[in-house]
Amino acid sequence: MKGNILVIEDNEQNLYLVRFILEKNGYTVHAAMDGQTGIDRAAELKPDLILLDIQLPVMDGYTVAKHLRADPQVSGIPIVAVTSHAMVGDPHCCRDVACHGRRP
């Protein structure tokens, strides 16, 4: 296997698609369906990469990223924001919370 990826995504269809693509390419995929669970899973798993939806229940992706960056155990894990809500200010907001990239 190439590595472990945590996908924090509440839409089951999006999660299915991302999991399918990543697993077909040799990655192990772990999932969390809301922000708090994502934070907990990141601390537990310490994945190689986190794909983070911005529109999440419990807490939004920006808040999740801030929590992850504040935790020394997981603060170095790359985060890529994944969202269908590609608004003009989103890239700036993603960088403000130290995401490494954004994919609409």
C-alpha cells in the first residue's frame, strides 16, 4: 500500500467515489463523516494525508483544520480542502487555516 489517507466527508456518494479512486491506486482510505470525528480519527490514525470537506456537520472544515493545526501530533500532516462550494474567498480561507491545497 502507498499510504493512509483520511477523508473527512459527509456526502456518502462523494466519499464512495474518492475511496474507490484512491483504493484502486493502492492507498488505504479511512473515513469520518463529520468534523469532530475527523479530528478524533486523525489523532488516532496519524494518516499521511487528510482530504477535508469544507461543508461539514458538527463543525465546518475551516474549524477542523484549525484544530488539526493546533495539535502537535497531527499538525504536520498535509491537508487538502475538497469542496463543491468554490467561492471567490475560499482559496484565501483555506490558506489561512494552513491547508496545503484546495480542489473544487
